[in-house]
Amino acid sequence: MARVEIRSESCKSCGYCVKFCPKAVLVIGKQVNSKGYECVEAQNMEACVACRTCAVMCPEAAIEICR
């Protein structure tokens, strides 16, 4: 199973990863980073197919897919 790693300090809560994930794995969470942004979180990891769309769409390169 793939694992989504999110560097919360780099996340600016733009939502691109959430919008473009074909399996609805990611959500904008309630945790706020030091810059004041609510960070993206993985909530449905068992649905992840490791397509890496979230990582490609992230303008801050805050997401990495690990196996």
C-alpha cells in the first residue's frame, strides 16, 4: 500500500491535491501550520492507488508518495 507524506510546513492549503485526487484520499484538515494555513491530510489511504497526481499538482512540492 502506498503512503502519502505531506510536509505540513510547506502546505499552503491551495486544495489542488484534494481537487485532482481521483480517489478522494486527501482533505484539507484542521491542523494549522506555522504560516497559518490549514494543512492537507490523508484520510482514506486504503483507496490510494499511488498515481502521484497530488504530488504533481502541488505547487509547493509538499507531497511525496512512498511505497
